[in-house]
Amino acid sequence: MKNKHLYILSAMFLGACATTTSSLGPSSEEIDKTGYLFYQSSDINLHISELKDRLVLPVKEYGVPDYINLLPNAKRAYRSGYHMGVDFSSPINYPIRAAYDGIVVRSNAHQQDVDIDTYNYFLSLSKQLGKTPEDIYNFILLGKSIVIDHGYNITEKYRSITVYSHLASISEGLVAGDVVKKGDIIGLSGNTGTSNGALQNNKGAHLHWEIFFDDKSGRYFLGQNIPNNILKQNIELLFIN
């Protein structure tokens, strides 16, 4: 009987020792992510202190929204995906600014919205797949859009790009390869790429804005894995007051 008790105690001890190291340390949710622009792991993250410069708001006088559904990580059930940007409020045809110096990668001024039936067809495909395919996202749902490459000028840690979507129009003559400066007007806000755009009305105008950070390990978006309770305040740190 004594040996049986010793066996049980030994098994309990060995079981405790077999616990993974990660379970003994703080979990990702327990890490204080205040000040982080995204946090993938202890090695892959970006803190505000690692920026070389701040950005200007792409929609002057319209700040980061309070509503969590307009911020990154919000679920987008209608297309089986997640939001990876910030939806800045703005009236139709409001001037949109380049958030930082860079080189234009894409400028699709002649993009035309599909009709509402085709739009809904692409959404139904996304639901069937359980995700939003990149081609549908980039060439249908973003509408008229501009992509700007900032190289390693925002932070030495990652190559950065910004995306400006749902534009009503793009500044005349702005094409891939053009150099833009922080604050330059690059287009006007609209609703292209949305259901309202497909219906050809002026409802729901806003700027969907994204910033991505690239390195050899992959691509990460602003707000990725940042808790909702500090998401807005962390994003606001990116911009000049």
C-alpha cells in the first residue's frame, strides 16, 4: 500500500514537471500591449518607440473612430473575413492625404464598381470559402484605391505600406511610380467597392485606411492582436496630434 502511494505521488510530480514552459509564463493575453502597434510574438511586434517619425491623419480633422467595429480585428461576417484597417468618417468627396512620404505602388483611377448582383455573387463565394479571397478583396471590395510604399522610412524594423480605399476619385495624373509627400492630396473620399457603390448612390462614404508592416517572416497589420480596450489609444499614437 505504501508503494502504491509513492507511485501516485511520483506520477503527480512527473505530470507537473511535464507542463510546457509557455504555460508557466505569462500568456499572450496577459502581456501588457500598451503602446504596441501590433503584437505577433515577443520577437515579432512593433512598439511606438521604434518609429522614426509619426504620420498625419489621412482625413484631416477626422480622427480615429471610437466605434470598435470601425477598427482593426472587427469581424466582417458578410464576407467571412476580418477588418484590417481603420474606417475614417468623411463626407463624400472629402480630400484624402498621403499619411507619409512614399512611392505610389497602385493607383486604379479607372476602376468601376460591379453591379449589385455581381457584388453579392462575390460575397457569396467568400462565404462558401469561409474567407475573403485576395483577388475579391483587392480588386472588388476596395474600389478605387491607392497603395503607397514607404520603405523603411517609418521604422527601420519593417517595410511599411499604406492603403487608401473606397475613393470617389484619384488625383489626376497620379500613377504608379509617382513620389508623394506627407500631406499631399491624393484623392477624394467615396464609397466605391461597397454595396452602396454597387447601387450607385452616395451613401456610406468613408475612407478605409490600412497600414501593413513587412519583414522576412510575413506581413502584419496595424492593431493585429491588440486588445479592444487599448486598440484606439494605441492606434492614435501613430499620428501627429
